[in-house]
Amino acid sequence: MPEKDRSVKVGFNPFPGLRPFTPEESDLFFGREGQSEEVLNKLKKNRFVTVIGTSGSGKSSLVFCGVISRLVNLEREKISRWRVLSMRPGNDPLENLVAMLADSIPVEKQKAIDRTIIENVIRKDEKGLVNAVSKLRIIKGSKTLLIIDQFEELFRYKAAKKSGLRTEKNRYFMDQLVNAVEDPSSGISVIMTMRSDYIGDCAQFLGLTELINQSNYLIPHMSEDDYRKVITEPVKYAGAKIESELVDLLISEIGERTDQLPVLQHALMRTWDNWQSIGMSDEPVSIANYNAIGKMSGAMSRHADEAYEELNSREQEICETLFRTITEKGPDNKGARRPTRISTIASIARCSEKELIKVINTFRSSGRSFITPSEGIKLTSDTVIDISHESLMRIWDRLSEWVDKEAESEQMYLKLSEAAAMFQEGKTTLWRPPDLQLALKWRKENKPTLTWAERYNPAFERAMVYLRTSEKEYIEEEENRLRAQKKRLRRSRVAATIGGTAAVLSVFLMLFAFIKRSEAIRGIRVAEEQRKQATEQKIMAQSNAKIAIRNAKEAKEKEALAEQNASEAEITALDALRQKEIAIINARKAVEREALALADAESAKINEVDAMKRRMVSVGKSMAVRSIQLAGEGDIQVLLAYQAYLFNKRNEGVNNDADIYMGLYNVEKEYDGLNYSIFNGHREKVYSLAFLPGTKQFCSTGADGMILRWNMQDKKQGPSTVFEGNEIIEVLTVSADGKLMACGSDRAIIRIIPTSWQDTMFELTGHSDRIKSLAFTPDSKSLVSAGVDGQVILWNIETREPSLLISAEEPINSVDISQSGKYLLAASDNGLIHLWNMNNSDRNSIDTEKGSIAVVRFRDNTNYAVGYQNGLVELRNVEEETITEAIRAHALKITDIRFSEQLNQMATCSEDGFVKIWNYTDFTEPPVSLEDNDGMVYALAFSPENQILLSGSEGKEEYRNIIARSPHVDYMAQNMCTLLSRNFTDEEWWIYVGRDIDYEETCDPDGLKIRARQIRGD
């Protein structure tokens, strides 16, 4: 700005924010002067140059503001001969090339040339671009500069990868550019800007590869002086001043990161607005103004949230769909742009284009520039909407969550589509729980549309039919199963009735047989008596001949009759015996049938009991979810959570069910339970936590360079400072005997601190770069360290002598030692696991082929876990050299893994902000997912008695960066009755539990906490 006018320009903001600088803002473009000259020289020499740099390095601003303005200044007298055209490839670069040329038709030629003519010329042959530009020329011999901004879009869009036709169109587009540059008579020069991580993709286009090799410019990292110019010179140009302390602070916060230019420009824009709003133009822009907007770390997120809060609830739903549509998660797990037409977004959001445009305008209004095209450009159905910069996806917390949700939704849909295709081919069956339940939940929450689905897989209807068929068949099977169960129960009851009747008949038959036998015995006795009388008569006949002769005939007749009666009696007795045997057999069969009927009845009873148990578990889970929905409602919330736990426990539900856990956990948080605490003390991120064995104390450390000691028994007491320095302490560990603590810093220093807190600490030096991991041996006599320098060192604590175990080219991110001390693990940045047998010094290296490993942790003597940068967790066995489990635990980098053998639990945390608690004996059980961690989570620690799980995080809000929780529902349930002042009323029981479930008192009335003033909500 000329010296004659140094007053502050009212309403003028010298910083563009997220958008690139425009050629009209060349007076505000500082810090890249030499770079602009180099790019321009390469362009003039070769008529082609590729400007390459990382995301956020300022490629577009360098070209549009630095290079173009100097091109104009160098050839000012010939400016009428230069025509500058710019475009972005998008998802159809050839179509966008045609549109750009059509929009640049000079007024003088609009009657003779229209878009159709341009398109026909372009598509006619590979010289189409040269011929089209020639038709647009007004002055013979004039030159055209074609700027292809963000050339990486050619490779980023999935459509280009999934369609062979699209690939051929891209190749044709590249041939047009190459031929234009190689034709000396075309008068066309080309500048391309491209992210450096896509340079390898250019190799598929031979002509382009040769041009890039011949002329390219890699944007160097800006120096401290360059950043100082970027900050101070626009302020000076606008007639204001800025505190030197603020300048120094901004430069220090940028550090060595190469992607901070857009973030810096946005923070400066917001700081300037805050300074102007105060109306103290005589005062310099200050740190107070900078702090007021949330600093670089929070300014963009806060600014975007302000725009979001201006929307009503319906518009906020449209907003979420908008940003989920125009962003995506790339193969490297980083956010990437996905520009999309307004018509497509409106179809996915199920809204009108008018409603959508209103939301878009909110985010592209003056001073915001979160979305392109910029304010003032009319939006139509075909307008392509994009975010202004990738940094928005990294810094805006809400958008980061949306990107993750969209990625999860995409994965579910692709999995469903694959299953539907396989089912159509007869290679798989319909889905069953848990896949079916997850898919139904996804359908309900995301409400997918055909337009949305076609971006990932076009067979949307097939996938939805497969899902509906799976759902219908599963419901029918469940109904048939219940009907069959009732039928079996009825059959069992009938069988029991028949068996009882048979048993009664058998008893009657036994009585009848017994009577018959008694009659037969009486007949035998009568026969024997008659035989005796006959003998006596015979003797009398011998003594009296006359009488004998006279009666002989009569006696013989009587004897014959008696013998006949005896024979009949014997036959009757035998028949009675046979009847008895038949009765016994029938009785035995009746008893067997009765036993079978009783067994069937018992089985039916067991099935009925099991069904009731499953129902009560389901009721409990439903009550737990309801308790979360009634947060702040006092006694009723606590009653629902605790009664849910009791139902789940009594009816053999999942031991540490996630729903039951969250019900109790929210009660603990809401009403100051004994198992939830927040420890405030660190001013920066907490990177490491360690309990002191045999005590209730733990230590923590992090980015603020402090080591703090805490007492769990007295949570209100503040921490004591063990150490305070000016370096970042990333890792902390305690020996098994609890006598020593070791910590490692970013200055390659290892400090050994006696936990008596009286003896002098000492240092171990041997690494040349940041310490990444430490582990004491079980005997507490040695320490293993690993670092960014690729070294793994074994230290003798007593002699302080090091032994180098490994020296690798890649950083070693994590080490751990098995409980017995037999095995040592070291995990590297390139996916290798180095394994030592400490007993015989054998060493083996395993290539996981899964990418960078962030953490390794032993569970016991032979089993260990591996956590990867991409969120994958594997459980492996040292001796069998096998993978026993593999789970996609988190969306982003795994930062820590801890085990509790007592609880059979594995706890994991991640940069995605989640802490998850898994049952490592059954990974089919859903984990407990804790997301209230205030930013990325870096560290975990189980207490010695396993009743507390600590987590350490960023602490975005007032540095709430250490949280203590109970890892298991049993611990939380112990104190629930002390939070209650009453039990359920009958009406509440009917509403929340059910009329057909017998009422019970959740807590013994004598154990309730009777308070003068009830807890919040009641």
C-alpha cells in the first residue's frame, strides 16, 4: 500500500481464508516471490510445468496469484496477446475441458461458434484442443495459458477406476494436452498443479510422464522468514500492526508441518475479523484476538460450527448429507474431496435444489469459503459443489465424524451388494443375525437411495431385494420356530396324559392277576383235602369189605372227580402266573412311557425357561437403552439402568453387555458415581499412563513435558509433580517390583526415576532420535527401549550399560516383553514384527503385510496383540506363529492396547477418539464403545485390581484428558442402590418393564439412600 495512505481499510480483510489467492490479490501475496519466478522460467522455456506439493502447500495460490501476475507484468505491452483459461479435471475432465472452452468464447465470435461446435472439434481427433483454441483466437499469434488445477482429481474419483470407458476418456484428454504442448504452432502453454502423493499415478500416461520429467517444480517447505512475511506483510499493506509475540506464536504452532498454509490463512482471517469487531484500530492485532477465535487448532472447527448452528433441524440434516456426499475417506484413511453436482446431492438428501442451495450459501458466504464455487457465482442443477480444502476434513470435528459415518455406510452397502451378487449366483445363503441386524440398522439410519448407491455399486435394487428377502425369511423362521415349540409342548402334555392312563390300567391288571393267583392256590388246597379224604375212605373200605365193595364204585368216581378238580386248579394257577407276567411287562412299559412323558415335559419346561430368560435379557437391554434416553431424570434413570443389569445377570446375559454397561456408565457420569472420575492437571495431550504396582497411585505424562503422580483414594487432591521439563515425554512405564519408573522424550533421553521419590534420577543416552517405546523385564533388572532411529536397546539398570539388539532403517514404534520374560517383541513402521527368544537369543522377523504397526502388547506368555495404523487389531501366538483373531477395531490408528486376564478383557484406543472394551474370549460380542474422550485417545491402563480403566487423550475442552472408568458392569452395579431414594412404582413397572412380569423391589428399602433433596430430575 502506498506510504501516503497508511490508515486501516475499514471492512477490508487482507487474508483470503481457505480459498486460494486470486490474480487480483497479488498485492497481498507474500513469501513465495522466488518460487513464482522459477515456475515462470520453466513455463517460458518448456511451455509446460507441473507444480507439485503436499496438500495445503499453496500450489493454487502460487500459480493464480504469483505466476500469472508476474506473467502479466513481464509482458504488459503484449498482455492483449495472452488468454488465461483454467479448469479442474473433476470426474469428467474431457467434458470440463469443453465447458471451459465454451465459457471462454469471445463476444465477437459468439454468433459463429457455440458449445456444440467446440465439443465436435475437441472430440474429432487428438488435435482437437489445438484446433478449438485456434477457433477462439481473435488476434493472430496470441497465446493461451491453460491451467489444470488439482490435476490429481483425474485419479481420485472412483468412477474413473470402475469404468474402462472412463479410463479411455481420460487417456484421450491427456493426449489432447500433450499434443497441444508438443505442437510449437499451437501457442498453448500448460501449468498443472498436483498433490505430490499422486505423482506415481501419472506413469500410466506415457506422453505426460515425459513432460513432467522435462519440466516440474516441487514446492519447497517455507522458511520461518517466509511465514513471517505471509503473516506481517498483508497486515502492513492493510495499514495495521500485529504483535510480534503473536507472529512468533503462529510460527511455532506451524512447526515443521507442510500443510498448514490454508489453516494459517483462515486463522489470520478470523483473527483480523475479531480485531476489527472490537473497533480498536490504533492497537495492534494481538494474541488476545487470536485466542478469542480458538487458535489455529480450533478456529476452523468453531467457524464451521457457527455456520451449522445457523441452520434449522431439517437444514442440518441436509447439511450432513451434503458434506458426506462431497467428501470421502481415501485408501490412506485420509479425507479426500469428492465434487458432486447439485442435482445429485439433492437426490441423495431427498430435498429440493432450492433447500440445498440455501444450505450451500450458508457455507460459502463472505468470509467463510468452506464450499466452492465462491459467493456470487450463480448455482444451477449442473453446478459442481466441492469443499475448498482438505484441511477442513481434518480440523472440523463434525465433518470428521460424518466422513467416518459415510465410510462405514459405504462398507456396509458394498458388503451387502457382494452378498446379493453371490446369492444370485447360488454361492451363499440369505443373511442371518448378526449381519442381518447390522444391515437393517444401517438401512434405518442411512435411508439409502439409488442415486447414493450408484456411486459405489449400481446393483442397488438387487441388494435391497436381498436384504428384504433375508428379513422376511428370518421373521418367518422365527414365527415357525415359536409355533413348533408350542406344538411340541402340546404333544408332550398329551403324551404325559396317555402315559398316566396306561400306568393306572397296569395297576388294575396287576390287582386282577393277584386275585386269580389267590383263587388258584385255594383250588389246590381244596384238591389236596379231597385227596386226603379219599385215602381215609379207602382204608375204611379195607376194614369193611362190604362197605368198600358197596362204596367202591362211588369212591372211584369221587377220586376221579377230585383229580379233575386238581388239574383244573393247576391250569388256573399257571394262567394266573402268565397274567401276572403280562401285567408286570405292561406296568414296566407304562413306567417307561411315563418317564418319557416327564422328560418331554421337562424339556418343554427348560425350553420355556430358556425362552423366558432370553426375553428377560432382551427386556433388560431395552431398559438400559431407555435409561440413556432419560438422562437427567433422577431415580427413574438409575432404576432402569440397575434393574436392566439385574435382569441381564440373573438370566445369564452377556457378561459385560455393551448396552447394560452404557446404562450404568451414564448413571455413574450423571450422578457422581464412585467408578467415574476426571483428572485435570496436564496442559497438553496425555501420551502415557502407568499404575504403581501394589498401590492406588498412577503416573501420567504427555506433551507438556510433565510427569504427574495421582492418588486414586483421594481423587479431590491434586497431583504431585514428579518431573517437569521442556520436552515432550511420549512414553512412561513402571518396573514389576514398583521401584523404578522409566520415561522417554522427544530428545532421545531415557530417565530412570526411583519411585521412593527420594533417590536421585539418572539418564540413559544411546538413541539418536525420539523414544517411542519402553518395557522393563519381569525381574525389573533390565529395560528395553525403541525409537525413531530404528534401534532396539537392552539396558542393564544396575551398570547402565546398553546392548544393541537391532538397528533398522525404519522407526521401531513399539516393544513389549512376555510375562515370563522369555519373548521380546518389536514392531516397526514398515509392518515387520521382530521376535526374540531371550533364553537362547534366537531372532525371527515376521512381515505382516498389513502396513505400519503402531503398538504390540503381550496378553500372557505366548499370545499378543498387534495394532495397526489403519485401525486393524490382530491377535497372534508366538509359538504357533498364527493369527488367532483379526478385527477392524477402529477407524483410525490404534494408539494403545491393554489386557486384563482377570476380566478376560482387551481394551483398545485410537486416534478416532474411541476407547473400546472387548471380551477376548469371544470377539462376536459387540464391544463397549466409549466416545466421550475429548479428542484422540493415546493411552490406557488397567489398575492392579482391574477395577479401573484409565484413558489419556487430547483434552480439547479444559484439558479433561484423563478419565477413570470401571471396565465391568459388576463393579458399577455395586453402588447403584446408594444413588436411589425409592423403588419403582407399580405404574412405572407396567410402563418400563411390563404388566405380565411380576413386580419386584429393585433395592432393599433399608439400603436406599434417603435424601432430603432427591437427585436431579426427580
